[in-house]
Amino acid sequence: MHELGVVFYIIRDVKAVAAENKVSKVASVTIELGEVSGVIPEYLTDCWEWACKKEPLMVGATLNIETMEAVTFCEDCRQEYPTVKYAKICPHCGSENTYLLRGRDVNIKDITVMDCGQGEGDANEPSGDYNVEENDHNGLDISAPIE
């Protein structure tokens, strides 16, 4: 089960974004999970709940999962098509000269925080969203060691 490792990497990246923005509490994290990532959403959620209990910044944070469609590209006819439905053989021309464009990824899409550490607002109410796609923490390098 590699879902626990994926959760550790998500939390590592969320902690980095939180530190950069002086965030003391995360309310939720939204990820994009590729259809052919090999990650099982139910296992990921179970691991998330366990791991968040161990990290003060993350206690009670929810994980929202959005499925990212897997798309394959045919080099012969230059068409894109849904990977899960047609696999490696292009439905347009029958070629096997294809490759996966997207759908294997696990990306952090959004982080919602409870407290930005600036004394504003009620600590029980979400006080900010961070769109992670706009900084260096987009995507997860699940091959890198956990520090």
C-alpha cells in the first residue's frame, strides 16, 4: 500500500506552504488524483485521517479528492482520447503509437486554512485558500525521500 507514502508527501508539501505563509492550522486540502495513478482513494482517505492526527498543523483537516481523467495521445493521427476506455490502442486510427498525456498524477490543487497566523478572524472559521498550482509545490515527487 503506497497510499501512506503519498499522504506523507502531501503533508510535507502542505507544511512547506503553511510555513511560507505563516499558517498555523489547515482546514482542508484538495488534490487531483489521476485515474491511472494506481492510488486507491478509499485507502488514501484512511491514511490521511491517521496521519493528520499525528501532525498538529493538520489535525482535523479534510482531504478532498478530484479525479483527473487519464488522456492518451496518438502520435500517428495526432488525436487525444480517454485512456481508461480505449487503453493503448487509438480509437481514431487503430495505432499503438500512443503515450499517456495525463492521468497518472497526484497534484495538490488547493489548501484551505483556519488561521493565517496574523490574528485576523475567528480561529474556527476558514480564513484563506492557497492555490498551490501557482507555486513550487504543484505536484508531488513521490520518488523523493521524506526528510
